[in-house]
Amino acid sequence: MNENSQTLSCVMIPVSGRQLLLPNVSIAEVVDYVSNEARTGAPDWLAGSLEWRGLTLPVISYDVANGGTLSVPGENRGRIVVLNGISDNRKHLRFTALITQGIPSQVRITQDQIKQIDAENGPADLMLVDVDGETAWIPNLDYLESLASEFGV
């Protein structure tokens, strides 16, 4: 690795049939999967809510938000990733949460290790990348936040 290379600490997050790649700074915390069921009339992408640090957070199913089906993790498999809000337009929604299908893992990457791949994106996808031979989707956090802010919990 080049001495001048800068590394970025990231997290690979397993969801159904794919993994997501996010920088560490976008993640507030990873907690065990415990979610209250979504209320009647809730959109399909809303997997429930999470009581976290005195807040009630919407738990988003990335799979459903991207046009797939809801997959609830098995016992001791899933986690919920609490995401820091990024949008200036939604200051009232400081955090959202994503349901995972396994335990997220830490990775450190350099610019040389990541390459964008041409792919057809779903609404919740920003882009597909190759990270040292592994593919990962970078999620469209603005889109996910817009879903949560429109509905609320």
C-alpha cells in the first residue's frame, strides 16, 4: 500500500442476497435485533420500530425499500444498524435504523481497492462497487431517510 494512501474505515452490512458498504461515521451503533412490529397500515418497508436511547426509530427493511420482500433475521443472526441522519432537510429525524441478516463487519479500504461497477440500481441503491473482489452496494441514504421522514413512527 502506498505510504500516502488514505484509508477509510467502513462497515459491510449483510442484507438478503447482498451486502451494503457504509463508512463507519454513518453508523451510530449496531444493536441486537429487537423490534416492535409495525403498526397497522404501515408501509411494507417499515419492519417495525426500535426504542433506542429514549427515541423511537423507524426500522427500515432495505430489501423491501429496494423492491424486494421482507426477510426477518433468524434467532441470534440479525442486528439493527442505527444510522446517523445525513440530510439537512430532515433535522427532526436524527437517526434511522436498518434491519440486517447477519453481523456487520469492519473493513478498511483505500481508493485503489474500490471500483464502481455498472449495474441497474434499485431505488435504495446509490451504486454497486467492487472492494477487493467482493461486491457491495452503497445505499442511497437520502432515499431511505425520505421514506422514514414521510411516514414517521
